[in-house]
Amino acid sequence: MKRRLVTGGYAAIILLGLGWAAWAVLSAAGLETIAGGWLGQDATVTSVPRIGQLPWFGLLAAVAFYAIWQCMPHERTGLHRRLRPWVLAAVLCNALWVAFLERDRIGTSLVFGLLLLALLIRIVVMIDKTPALQQVDRWITRASFGLFAGWLSVMVLAETVAFAALSGADASTLMFKGTCALSVLLLALFLSAVSFKNPMGIYLNAGALWVIGWIIVDRYTGHATSPGFATVLSIAAILMLLCLLSALRTRIRKLRPRGASQ
């Protein structure tokens, strides 16, 4: 009974934190009014269009579902018990990341964004070291936090670029755009390598690829187009996609029963 109350209270706190963050975003005026407009669409070469930002709401819903699911009797111990303080800290950082951003404190927001990314990576590492006991755990736990970490890695990079532009860097120079392109390319190379290293890398790759893909589309078709930058990112995205598909194929073969192919 006591354990049930603890897990139920934990889930309630997680849901409150996620709900508050979602409400803060929905009630805000928009990114175009924050940080001198440097977070708005087409403000910099790494600006993320709205469709690239949308997964945040789905990821919050996935974490909320996880918080409820881990209350089930057979999920109250083991990995989920060890994850609870880390997930709670991640939810808190997520709320503060959004709160300071909406209050035009992009520097402080970036600090909490980086801390949130570090916590999600920690959660991903913990999940990766624990075998999935059932198939549903693969979709509820692994997909939720893996996709979140991958998606956030590109979002934090875009926020870092916006902060640099706000701090005085000339976002229109070739050096600035080249540095941004190199940063995305290095991130893509890292995620491509991680895709083969462990199963969690597949989710990280997929989450980041969604954002990078829409940045590419926006750089080709947006108001402030940058074909050269989009071409470099296209190369990175193709590499990530090839590695993702190859890693998925390898993973499916490993999960397939031995007698299935006979």
C-alpha cells in the first residue's frame, strides 16, 4: 500500500510538471517575441520551423504515459525505481527551460536546456544497460526518452546559435554559418556512430533527424534561404538516415526468433 502511494504521488508530480510546462508554452506569445526574435523562424540558419518543434508536445505526452505506466504492480521495482529521481529532475529542468525562455532569459534557459539534455542522456544510458523485460517496455520507456534526447540535442544547438547571435555574433557571415554547419555535421556523425553502438542510438538518431530534416526544408524554401547550408545539412541527414536504416535492419534481425527465417 505504501509503495502504491509513493508511485502514485510520483506520477502525480510528473504530470503536474509536464502539464505546467505545456500550459506555459501554449499561453506564450511566440518565439518571435523572445530574445530579440533570434529564436523565430528564419532568424538564423539553424532556426527550427514550427513543425520541427511540434514533437515536444508528443514527447511530453509520452513521458506522462510512462509516469502512469510505471505505477503498474509489475513495474514498481528495478529499472523504473532507479529512474524516478532522474526523470523527476528532467521534468523539473524541462519546466525551467521553458519558463526562463518565455521570460526572455535565454541564457538561463540554455543552461537548463543543457542540464535537461545531460539528464536525458543519463536516463538513456541507464535504460541501455538494462535489458527490456517485455516488448511494450521498448516503446514506452526506450522510445520516449531516446527520442526526447535526440530531438533536444538539435533544439539546444539551435538555442545556442540564437544565444550567440543575441550576444553580438554576426549571424549573416560565412564563418558563422560555417561553424553552425560544422556543429550539426559533428552531431550527425556522433549520432550515426551511436546508432550502431547500441539500440538506444536508433531513437536518438530518429529524434534528431526529424528536426534536422525540417531545418533543411526551411533553408531551401523559407524567407531567409541558405542553399549552401541546407546542402551540408542534407549530406548529414542522408548519412544519419542510412545509418538509421542499417541499424534498424540489424536490430530487427537480432530480435527475430531463430526459427523465423527457416
